[in-house]
Amino acid sequence: MKNRKIPLNLNCGLDLIGEVLYGKWKIRLLWFINEGHKRPSELQRKIPDASRRVLNIQLNELIQHELVTKKIFPVVPPKVEYSLTDFGLTLIPVISALGDWGDKNEERLQNVIMQTFENL
């Protein structure tokens, strides 16, 4: 079990969402699995900046949170596919809405983010 620096707080919906979706690549993993990219190698190609290890850790966390299932086929070499659970599918409209908001505010968000980095 992980030692937490900050105590677990599950008192409101935002805390719960943060606990389940915290991780740099989780939202993208959910989105790409929904789009049909189910094999680990496909997900790695869609997110080349992420290491295979980090993707595996975050995929396992999504499995633990019952958002994703993992199917291992009994073939040589082993074949693995990920898919969204019915519960995971309920997140897709939320992720889509966040993506739309980001697209609509792209220029402003890019400027704000770049200013933040320049001030560091």
C-alpha cells in the first residue's frame, strides 16, 4: 500500500474525481481506449511522451477504479486488450466537454500557461 503525504479526502464529488483521474495520462488513456485503441502498443504510440511503465501503472489504477478492463488472450506471444467498462463509458461525455472547453479557450489557455512558465 502507498504511503500518502496528504490524507485521503473523499467528502465531495470533486475529491472523488481527483482521486480516480489524478495522473497525467489517465484522461487521454480513457479517451483513446474509447476511440478503439485497445492494445498497449497502440496506446504507447498515441502517447509517446509517456513511458511504458507509467502507462501500465495508470492503466492498472483505472482497472482498480473499475473504469477499464484488461483482457489477456491465451496466445503466444501474449495479447492484451483494454476496454472501458460501462462505468468508464459514463466519463466519456465529461471528458468530451472538458476537451471542447479547452478547444474553445485554446489561445487564452496557451498564453496563460506560457506566462506562468516565463515567470518561474
